[in-house]
Amino acid sequence: MSFSGKRYWLIGASEGLGAALAKALALSGAHVVVSARAENKLQALAAQLPNVNTAPLDVTDMAAVQHTAERLGPLDGIVYLAGYYDPMKAQNWESGAVAQMTAVNFTGALNVLGAIVPGFVGRNAGHIVLIGSLAGYRGLPGSIGYGASKAALMHMGETLYADLHNTGVKVQNINPGFIKTRLTAKNTFQMPQLMQPEEAAEHVLKAMRSNRFETAFPKPFAWLFTWAKFTPRKLWLKLFSKV
């Protein structure tokens, strides 16, 4: 699959994996539109790269998402990377933080998909990429809000694929492990196979070029999660007892 001349909208691309993927796509010949709330970071990113435009956006504002999508016009693909994370155990439940994680990680994606999917279906063409997480495969200690919202996003990808796999619209779930960002810096535990954003972006780009619906990385850490449903619950919880 060639990205040359294709037009992709990356939502959640001001830093971290989003910014690294924007760079990788732009250098692969794609025309990239980057969105996030941090307009100054988007402008700084666009100034460094060819064929990158900015569209500042709060994904939790449905009307703003719809307006931005209409303004951008026809696209070849979207990548939903917007994410928010606060490590949280049930014993320390904070409703505001849980609501924020849900709004950004899942409801924001619904806003974007609602603005984009009808056009893709109408043209029978398009590429939808949802960035989930290994944390979405099965419940983990200290993942109240985040794990559930990512699981919901991944389930949405499965449903989209079920409806669209025999059409011209390509749907992919791509689920990374730990990536070194300001969000994972909140973790106080050791993160196995912690990746730099640039390394993770190469995994994502490779997956986008493939015809696989679901990709999880990095291996072998990802195998533990993709086979999680077959792991006895007591053993699963014991594996993460120090988180």
C-alpha cells in the first residue's frame, strides 16, 4: 500500500505517537491534517514537515468535530489517536478523571466516526484506523476508566469491520503497549518493552500497509494480552499484582 498523494486526518497528533506517525506518513508522501487541542504544538509540528496542515480541535465537542470534518472535505483515511490517561484503582475512584478518559478515548472517537463514516460508505472507499491499547484486552489493576474506554474503542472497530469488511472501506484496530509519553510518565511501575514514539509509529505504519484487521505490539509482550482471555483469572491477576 502506498501513501503517496493520499490525504489522512490524524486526530490526537500534537505529540507522542500521533506526532511521530504524522511525520512518518508525511515522509511517505501523504498529505496529513493533524488535530488536537494544543494549536501551538500542531503548528510547530507542521512547520517541520512537508504536506502537513493543522486543524485544532476538541474531540469532545461534537459540533466542532462535524464542522472540521466538513471543512476538510474528502479524505482517504483517518487515524484516531486521541487519548487521556490517569492511573487509577477502584479504591481511589475519581469520577471526573474517569469521565474525561471516556470522553476522549471513546466518545470523541464516536464523534469523529459519525462525521466520517457516512462519507466513506457513500464513496465505498476510505481507511479507518483506531489506536487501541493492550490494556483494552482484559481488566487490569489500576486501569479504571482507561482500560474500559480503550476496550470500547476496540469493540467499535470490530463492529465497523463486521459491517464493512466486504466493502471498499478498510478498518483496522492497532493496539500498542507502553509508549514513552507524558501520559505513561504518570506510571510508577516498570513498563515492559517501553517504546519510543518513533518506534511505535513504524509499527503502526507497517500495520496500516498490511491487510490485517488487528495488530498488537510489541511482541512478545503483546502475546500475553492477545491470549489473555484464555488465561485463568487468578493467574492473570497474579501476573499484574505489583501494578
